[in-house]
Amino acid sequence: MTLSEKLIASWPAPIVARAQVGAFSGGLLHPRTMANLDALKQGPGRITIGGKVAYDRDALARWIESRATVQA
């Protein structure tokens, strides 16, 4: 199972609120980091609902996996 598949399987909702990015990523990402990356257009693409920012769970998981490096 790939990292993105594990992240997707572990999250119960189809979207991840920016405030919950830390929980989704196991503490590797902070909501402020995501806000900064969004401002630079380097994030996974955001969804805005009523002034709140969220991410598509699957797109966020694939984005995290694309940035991850595994070292032995």
C-alpha cells in the first residue's frame, strides 16, 4: 500500500480542513505552512467553503506523497 493510499484510508471524510492538516499528515505539516504554500501556488489546490479553506483528501494525499522522500 502506498503512502497516499494509507493516508486516504485513514481519513474518514472526502475533504481535509486546513486546520486538520497536521492530524492528516501525522504532524508533518502545519496549517500555516499550507497557507504559505497556497500563497506561492505550490500547494495541492484548495477548496474554500464559507471562508474556511480545505483540501480534497485524495489530492492532498497524492501531493504529500509526491513531496516525500524515503531514506534507508
